[in-house]
Amino acid sequence: MVDQGKKSQKSLRKTNKGIQSQGKYVKTSHTALKSRILVVSDLHVPYHHPDSFNFLERLASKYNPTKVINIGDEMDWHSINVSHVINPDLPSPADELEIGRFWMKKLEKLFPKMVLLESNHGSMVLRRAMAKGMSKFFLKDYNEILDVGTGWKWKEHHWEETYWVEFTLLIKYLRILLSLYKLCQLR
């Protein structure tokens, strides 16, 4: 009978060596197990679910994430949408920004450091300006628009190598745990 635990460990070492040879190795092979990455998505402020911030607060308290990644649509920006009919009965652009800043401050208090990925709603200000022929060089950066500090970092790419490597290692560790679990079930 093949020892699944040893087989999985050997596979993990091989994977780590492959990652090392590509220059993408995270300093220790235990990084994925030490990381607690919280992924936040699609708040669509000011049209967010009424319990979303309480839920995020409970998650932050319970899991104490080491990294927070917002994968987009933190704001809705319905009032300046370039591809849909704008409802005149909803908040104006100034109102949506004022309400949004209030909620983004609450989110920043929960997560002072966060990576935010550009998204179709998150980049609405830029797309609206470009639709009118305005260069992005005339615009403020997202942190200034939303009145948040420098702890929030905006990224254009959906996966940075660091997160991808950690995610890959996490999957490998989960496979090892699953193999060990199955092995224990057989005995």
C-alpha cells in the first residue's frame, strides 16, 4: 500500500522546487498556512446589503486576516454609468460619492491595508471620463476620490504572483490534508 502522506509530501517538495526555479518561491513553504486571506467582493456601495459591514466586521474579528483583497465593485457608481440607463430617482453623482465615502471610511477602519482590484464598477469614473474624451491624467487617484489612506493599494491585474504562489501552495497543502484524512478513514 502506498503511503499517501509521504507521496503528498514528495509532491509538495517537487512543486516548491519548481516554483523556486521560476524565481516565484515564497520564503517559506509554510506561508500559505500562516496566511489568512479575506476576499471581499461586490459591495456596490451605496446599494450594498444592510448587513454587509456587520458581516465583514465579524469576519475580521473571528479570523483576523493577514491580507485583505477586494476583487472589485466596492462602489456601484450607478449615477455615472456609461452603459445603462441612469435612474433619476436614485442618488446623484455627488450624493453617491458622499455616501460612498462614508462607507469606505468604515471599510478602511476595518481593513486599513487592502489590495483592491480594478473592476467594471470600480473604474466607472475613469471610463466615464474617457467616454467624454478626458485623459486619465486629469483625474484624481482612487484613494483621493474615496478619501481613504495610502494603505489601500489599487491593482489592475486580478492575480499577483505572490497571491498566486500562496494560493497554489494552499491548494497543495489542502490536498495533503485530504490525502491524510482519506488515509485515516481507511484504517
